[in-house]
Amino acid sequence: MEWLRPYDKMPTRETLKIYGASDYAVTADGGDYTVHIVVGIDPEWRIYVLDLYRMQASSDQWIEAFCDLVHHWKPIGWAEEQGQIRAGVGPFLERRMRERHAYASVSQRTTELPCGQE
């Protein structure tokens, strides 16, 4: 990926619009990985990867990691996939967010592609 390049110095945090996204999994020590990513977008629309969590972890572990990232980065929005995993852990995730005061505007996205775009 030639468009993805390392950077030596991140722009000041105040100049970035910070967002997060998650792809959930539920099998600890096997199966898929849960991924949380935090990015910052500068005034020139350059995207900086600020933080990344990628683990084969149980839902209680990745929920705590999610709350940690929200606390640290204070994103203005967070995208997550819509599906069975979210439906199953959603109430626990929402309770932990309230308990930890880890507030973020979370929106769900479907991972399905439109016809002909697979």
C-alpha cells in the first residue's frame, strides 16, 4: 500500500478530528481478531493512525480496551459493525461505557457490500 506511510511527527492533537472504529470477535485465543482503530484527520484530509488494538480476546477484555481508547482519545465519532456480536454484547458494552464515563457517539455500519462490489 503505497498510500500508507509512516510518520515521524504527528500533527498537534488540537488540529485533528479524531474518530474510531471497531470490528468485533468473541473467541478468546482463537478465531477472528477484535480490532479497534483510532485515526486523526488533519485539515488537509490526511489520515493518521493514532492507536490500534488487535487481539483474540474475550468480549469483557475488548470492551475494557474500547473504553480505554475512548477515554484517552475522546473521539468525536465511532463506527462499529452491525450484527450478531453487537446484538449479543451491546447491553454489556453500553453499561460499561456508562460506568466508566467513556462517552462516544457510536454508529453502526453494515459490512455488506452493494451488489456487484464484492
